[in-house]
Amino acid sequence: MNGVEKVRFWYSWNQGYVRLTVHKGRPITLSQGGPTDEGHHWFGVRFSFDGTLLLEEGCSVGQDCDGPYRHGYSRQCPVDRVSVMPTDDAAISRPDWEIVDTHHRDAYAEAMGY
């Protein structure tokens, strides 16, 4: 057997939970963003599945009164841990994510030597 062909899980999005299905070898992407009171903000997340691991890669970019910023991360979850973490809703469980990588960039903080 070559692993599982698809994985279904709950994901927190837009102040609630949505049920996502990711098929092996067929990534999906969610994004949102727009103007804010101090500039703009955009967030995108990509999910991929190889039959054994679910991978989430996210990126947040924008600009506020302190200048441009960027934050990114990736995290993974083995297929047998996709629906084990409880939420406030007893009927919904979410993946047990393990952080793989994170990065941050704040242009003005860098210019100030932080």
C-alpha cells in the first residue's frame, strides 16, 4: 500500500472552523487580505499531502505604521495525528501540528538594529 489517498481535517479560518480535504499530490491554497487602518495585510496558506504527512505552509505580509513586515512558517502532521487535538467545540478535533520552520522580517526593526 502506498499510503492514504486523501486527508480530511478541521482548520480555523475566518473566526470559525472549516472542513478541508487535501488529496495526495493535489495541494490547496487559502488566502485573504486587504487594506487595514494602518496599511495592508495579506495571509496565504498552502496545504499539501504526500500520503503520509500533511504539510501546511503559511505566509503573512503587509505594511503598517512601522513599515513592511513578513512572517512565514511551515508545519507538518502525520496522517494518524490529523484529528486528535481538541477544540472548544467537542465535535471538532484538529491536526497535531509540529513546527518545521519559521521566519520573520520587519524592515524598520532591522534598520534600527533589533
